[in-house]
Amino acid sequence: MDIPGFKSEFRKIYSSDPRIFRAPGRVNIIGEHTDYNEGFVFPAAIDLFTWVAIAPRQDRRLVVRTDNLDESVEFSLDSPAPMRARHWSTYVVGVARVLEEAGLRLRGASLLIRGEVPIGAGVSSSASLEVAAGFALLANSGLSIDCKKLAVHSQRAENEYVGAHVGIMDQLCSSCGLGGCALLLDCRTLEFRALPLPDNIRLVICNSMVKRELSKSAYNTRREECEEGVRILAQRIPGVRALRDVTIEQLELYRSALPEVVYRRCRHVVTEDDRVLTSAEAVETGRLDVLQKAMAESHRSLRDDFEVSCPELDLLVQLAVSAPGVHGARMTGAGFGGCTINLVHNDFVAPFRATISSEYERRTGLKPDIYVCNAADGAGPFDQNSVSD
């Protein structure tokens, strides 16, 4: 990131000096579609960021520009702003509205946004934008907030204003991530533990370059199918309020009461929760072989039971598991395209990239983007003293 250039661009646009904030994207090592079922996830924030430069205004207006798209929006904090469907500004406007509704009175501001997190790849570009904008708006107003509360407000903005019924994982990881660690997160209580990842492992994210237009509607359909499973099972099992409360034994006992598709959706979630806990223990004890097996089982479950994979993701996983130095591979994110996550030993990263890139392109005609990442800290101010203007 060219911080001096970013600040210089801000000065040209707004004629004032900014403060700089950032929030990371995230990759989920394991635990897919469990967060909105009040289960467990195991993500890590990654060192790809959404950056926000901000300076205060004397009025109560927000003027927001993104240099990724060369677009600007402006609205008053004192009157509702119109929401533009499928537009980047909705994430910023939504966060500002939610913070105001929570009693956090914001000061007017000029903002410049630059995103490094790939859009539509399943590594939480939207959550990164929400959290970065929220953190910057609060700091600009002389307000501070617990990272969990910032995550909850950001999630609410995406649920209520963007219209995506996402769970809490993305926003919480972007808010509360810790460098070098993955977070074992309980999505019911929002309690989490930071578990150090091996120093010799890199998080290598392979973008299939496939984007499915149906992904948002299909995501909401999967949620509805899980909710239907809960409704049926709760009538038969005391104390069930989410799939997190169901054991695999209970699910099998009442299988005949569930429509087949709903049963398979539930089976993925119930077994995925178990895989998350197994994987976290494997990281703590250094059993990467156990983690590798759990990631393989997760991908199969997402492909066959939850039906959110696609041929391109399956191919990327197939290529990865046969490559040397790989300690786990699976699709990551909501699915229907997007990325795979691969745990690759430092010594094998370069040949892994070369092999995956050439073979995937040969077999699909698509050239994958490959991001080699480390686990990063969550949202916060950028150290202005670490670079010169």
C-alpha cells in the first residue's frame, strides 16, 4: 500500500490532512455455514486490507469516495440517505445509520476508500469495508468501541441495509483478528480464543475467478433450509434453538421427519461444527495431519451435502491435495465460486503457485489469482509514523 500516495490523493480531493485506518479481509480455515447456525468457526484475518483515509467536516455530512471505482457519494447524517442496490456505498451508509441508531452520534467527515481485498472471492471484502468505515467514523467522532460491538453493528448493517443475511464471523474476524493466529469463535456467545498458527505455514488463497450471480439468493435459501430443519427438530428435541444444539446421533434418529434436502443441509452443519473443534485442537497440539483430514471432509460435505461448491473449486482442491507441502485444502466462503484455502509450507509456496496456476489455466481456460497471506491483526489505525509523506 502506497500510504504517502494515498494521503496525497486525499489532500488533492479534500484539501485537508487525513488519518488512516484499515480493516482486513478474512479467510475461513474451516467452519463454513455454521456461523448463522450459532455454531463454531475457525477463521483468520489476512493481510489484505480495506483502507480508509478520513478527516472531519464542520457539518453533519459524509462525503465518501472510492478510488477503486472513481466514484463518490454524499449524504447527511441528519436525514435518511437513499440506498442503492448492489452498490458499494450501501455498506458505508448502512454502517453509519446503524451506529447513529445505536446512539453513537457521528461527526461529519470526508472519506477516501481504497480496497485491496478481492471482491466476490469469498474473503470478506464487504465486512472489511464495513468494519474499516465504522472504525474510522467512530475515531473521527472521538468515540471508541469494543471490537465485538463494532462487529455486531457491521453485521446488522449488512443484514438490514444490504439485505444479505450473513452471520457474525466475517465482521468479528475483521474487527478482532490477531496477527499470526486463527480465531476459534463461538458464534452464539461471541467468545473466541486466538490460537497461534505454525510459523512455517502460509495461508495461500486460490481464486477460481468464478462468480455466481445466484450466490446471494442461494445463500439465503441455505439459511432457510437450515431454519426449517431447526423448526422440525425443535419439536422433537428439547432445548434446540439452532443446529448447534443438535448432535449427529439426534439428527440420524429423526432423519425420517426431515425432507431429504433439509436433512443433508443439517448434516453438513452438525458435522462441520465437530470438524471445527477437532481442527482447533489439532492446531493446538501440532497435529496438522488431523487438520488436513478435517479440511478434506469439510470440502466433501460442502460439495455433496450443502451443494455450494462448483467444478472449478473442486478442481483447485484436487490439484492442491496432490501437491507437495500442502497441509490442508478446501473451498472457503459461501461458495458457488470464489476461493479455496490452502495451508502450504513456506518451502513449497513458490512451486505450489506455479503448478496450480498453470494446471488450472490449462484445464479451465481461467487464470487464477493466488494470494499468499499471513494472519493479520484486526481493524485499527495505521501507524502514521512508520512511513514518511
